[in-house]
Amino acid sequence: MSTGALPRPGLLAILRSWVVAAAVATQWLVLGLGTALLALLTVVVLLLVAALCLIGLGLLLVGPALRLLRWVADLERRRLTAMGHATVSPYGPLPRGWGQVLRDVRSEVSTRRDLGWLLLHATVGLLLGLLPLEMLSNALQELSTPLWWQLAPGQATVLGGFVAVDTWGAARWGVVTGIVWALLWLLLTPQLARGQAAPGRRLLVPHPDQDLTALVARLGATRAAALDAHAVELRRIERALHDGTQNRLVAVTVLAGAARQALARDPASAEPLLERVQDGAELALAELRSVVRSILPPALEADGLPGALAALAAQCAVPTRVDVTVPTRLPVSIEAVAYYAVAEALTNVTRHSTARDAIVTVQQRGDHLWVEVADDGVGGATVGQGSGLTGIRDRVEAHDGTLEVHSPAGGPTLLRVVLPCG
Amino acid sequence: MRIVVAEDDALLREGLVLLLGGEGLDVVAAVGDGATFLDAVTEHRPQVAIVDVRMPPTHTDEGIRAAVAARRDQPDLAVLVLSAHVEQGFATDLLVGSARGLGYLLKERVGRVATFLEALRRVAGGGTAIDPEVVAQLFARRRAADHLAALTHREREVLGLMAEGLGNAAISQRLWITDHAVHKHIRNIFAKLDLPVGADSDRRVAAVLRHLEATSGAT
């Protein structure tokens, strides 16, 4: 091996790779046989429904039949996807009511393409699915003929049952034909699997036009939703600055005016007013800080959700346990909302609940993020004007999430935020 | 002077009450929303109402609607509307009927106590008080700016103060010029803008504002 060329694989290795390929293809063909049998069944059902339509009764069954068709087609799509031919389901939502169903059957391109696939797969697909089994069983049977033909006289055959075996000579031929069957299986099965998958790969994918329009519609919808959430978010920030910080500063101005007026008249009476001025300015600062924190907390960027929440809990005056089960980083906006909800909730716990313990649980369940803050305090928390809970709700709803507060008088309090994060 | 205050922000409401009380004005009620305000007006029959635009429950224009409703019941009730920011629509809504006894000021003006009290007294006396910011915005519109190009700088200042609702004496004080000079400027302004000359100061304000509105194009 001085040239550096790869070593030629041995004959055995080539054979093994062929056998593996044929075995895998057989496996797909058998699964395809399954969907083909279901397709055949569906053809029968559809024909029955069509017949019943002639007497009117079938109209009611068109909807369920359509659902069956989609189910079978989707099974095949899953098989194709598993085989490595990614096949996306092209359907819109199922139509409701039989009038709409009929209109849908007439207008929906994918339904017609599904029907075309169904017929091909129920016939050609079924046969292609049976072939490798036939070849395999023939190969095994005929290869082994010399071993048993004498035990079952008159029953042994070769060439798929066409030639009866009644002598040793014929039995030896069995070995030859058996090898031929095995070779056929080895060489043809991958082609058969491709052939069986072909109608599905052509017809079960979205129609090229439909693909684009559906994609455009989907992108349009998500973009609109994103813009919407963005606008709601800007509105929320505007409201927070306007109703909170700006009002505080206006009050500071007014109180400062009153203080100056008092100074001119009776300097001693200005002191309590100046104290209020200071209170007002401090409140304005606190609210400004809270608004800034609500936009995008710096800790979130640095430490991710688990770290940022742990830091929040560490700062909380009430002992707080944090349990975050989120496998990956979520979208920044979702993390920000979750963080904000926990921050506001813990502020409430500290201020109002007189709780001894609090627990923060954050879990990703499917494509939703569950955020729960529980405390053993006095309860009685409500979502209303001016409470931090209103801020949480506005923020959560801007992201299509939900806020639940269970807080009976006497406690305990459970606040739950569920946010879509898929 | 009997006053009802409607302002939902507790700190600001308290500040207003303290400030007005310090001036010896009689705040008969201080409330936090439109419905309570209407009850208070019916009960106390004040001369002046100071009303915040945004109040619960919707925080949009409760104050304006409550003020309009209160004026329907008591046409001679003077109303001073306080707003966190200029919303042109509200100012002109209020002026649809008559500018008599009406004011529209930004909240922070309250801190300049002397000017605020002057505006409050003017409104209570049947005059008008329009926030300089509102007037400035009307002036700034392109068509209005073109229209006002014929005016001298001083004449524009006088027109602005007129639009705010100031009388001749107040204008002469504010600009450090004589009463006679103010008269002369006003005559020139009315001639240049082709406005009817009238002695009545609040009708004058309305005429000036309507002129500005009309020349400022679509709002």
C-alpha cells in the first residue's frame, strides 16, 4: 500500500453491505405493505361512502372518510419521512360540516392528490410490498428443498411452484433457483422500495404552488403576530412610563411648587412638603428602574434563565427555592417575560404575603413554558389596577400566554404563567 | 373659590390639594375617577373643576367626557383640564362649544404655581387657558406657519399669548411692553389675518384658535 489508495473492500464486505441494504429495503417495503393494506381498506370505505352518497346517507360520512384518508396519508408521510424523504403534511384545518367538507373535497388540491396516491398505493404499492416477501420465502424454501423434499412427496416445488420436485436432480435444481431468488431479492429490493415510495414522494408533498402560498400565508401570520406582540410591548412600555414615571415626576413638580410657595410664606411648613418631593422622586426612580428591568434584564443575557432566576431568589427577602428545568435557551422575549413575571411575583411575595417560604418552578412542557411562583403567605392577591399582577398579565398576554392566580384569603398563593415558546 | 379636583394619581392629587389649600382656595372634594367626580360636582356645586384626562377605568379620556357631562348639567362650571401630554383632539373637542371658562394645561404647569394660579383664576372668571404647548403645535403646522409668515416676530408672540387665553394686561406684563403697544400689535394681527375685531377676550381666543385650527390643516 504505497500509493495511499484505499484498500479494496473484500467480496464479503460488498456482499454484507448488499444484504444490509436489501434487509433495510425489505423492512420499509413491509411497512409500506401495511400502509398499502390500509390504503386498500380506505379505497373500499370510500367506494362504500360514494355508493351511499347516491341515496344521500353517505353525505354525512364524507367528513369521517376524509379524516380516514388524511390519517392513512399521514401514516405514509411518516414512513416516507423515516425513510429519509422529508414529507410535510400540506393540510389546512379539517373543514367542519358536510357542506364545507364537500366544497373542500372539490377545491382542496391536496385531497385530490391524496386520492391519486391512495389508488396507486393500494394496488401497485401493495404488490411491490408483497414481492420481496415472496422472493425471500421462495429462496429459503427452494434452497432447502434437498433437505426435505423426500419428507413431503408431491409437495415440493421450485421456480415459485411451477415445477414439481420428485427426484434428487430436481431437488438440486432447487438450490440453483433458490440462489437466483436470493440474488433477485438482493438486487431488486432496494429498487422496489424506491418504487413503492415514489407515488407518495410525488403526490403526498404539498403541490408546488400550494407549498408557496401556504408558506407565504404561514409567514404572514407569524410576522403579523410578531409585529402585534411588538406593538403591544411598546404600548406597555409607553403606559408604564406614562402612567408611572411621568405621573411621579409631575407630582414632584407640583409638590416642589407647593414647597416653594410654602417657603415664601412660612419656611417651617415647607419641610413636610420637601419630604414628599423626595418620596416622589424616589418613587419615580424605582418605577423607572422597574420599567427598564422589564424591557430586558441584563442578568438574563449574562446567566440565562436559571442563573438570572437564582440571582432574583437570592435577593428576595423571603427564602426562595428555584427549580428550573429548561433544556435549551428559549427565545429572548420569552425568557424576558418569564423573568419579569417571577421578579414581580417575588416583589409581591416580599411586600404583601408575609410568607415564610416561596418556591419558583419553571418547566418546559412540550412547546409551552410553565412558570409557577408559590408562597405560604396570607393570600388575597388579585389582578387589578395598580397591582404588579396587571403588569404581568399585560406582558404575558402580549405573547399569547395566560396568567392564573390562585390566592384565597388566608393563603397560600399560587401564580402560574404559561407561555408558548415553540 | 370652591374647587373639585379629579385626579387618579394619589400623590399628585394630594400635591394639588396642598398647593391650592396653601393659596387659601377651597378644595371641597378631591376624587379619583369620573363617576365620583360627577357626584361631587352635583353635591358641592363648585365654581371650578380641575380634571385629569386619563382616569380609571379605561385611562383614555374619562376626564374629558366627565367634564363635558358636568358642563351639560352646569353650563357655568369652569373646567380646567390637566393632561400628561398634548392631545390636540381633546383641546379642540373642548372648544367646540365655547371657550368660556375652559382651560387645557399640561400637568407639569401646576408646578409653576404663580402662572398656574393665574390660569386657574382666568378660567374661573370665564376666561380661557390653553397650554403654550398646544398653541406652539398649532403654530408649527406647515400651513399655519405659511399663513403666519406675514406677522412680525413680536406679533406672533402676542398671537400666541392671545391663543393661550391671556388678556391685554397680562400680555403687556408678560412681554414687558405697554398696553398701548399690545393694542397696536393686536390690531395689526387681526388686520393681517383678516379676523373680526371684538372687545370680548374669550370670543377673541375662540376666533384665534379657530383660525389656527382652520389653517393648520387636517389634524
